[in-house]
Amino acid sequence: MKLYAARKASGKTQEQVAEEAKVTSRQYQDYEYEKHDPTVRTAIRIATALNSTVEALFSGEKKGE
């Protein structure tokens, strides 16, 4: 839930982050709920939108590991 926490800390909505990252709201939701992994390019755009880094948002264990 790193994306969720970072988004909440930023004060942005899922729609705002999705727009800044150039993905649909549904795609962003899937990333936030860890249903799918973004491409490297998309991960960079999400990190930029959340004023964070790819490493901070996407490193570590996934659910079920």
C-alpha cells in the first residue's frame, strides 16, 4: 500500500495522479491495489506525480510473498 500512503500524503485523488501519470483512473487503481505492475516509464511518471521515487514506491515484497 505504498502508493496509497504516498497519494494520501500528497493530498491528491486517484484521478489526479492518473492524469499526471498519463494512465486511466482504472489503471492507476490496479497499480495502487497491487493487481498489476506499471511499466518502468509509468512508474517514473507516478513517482514524479507523487513527488517520490520509484524505489520508495515500488520496492519491497508484494502481497502474498
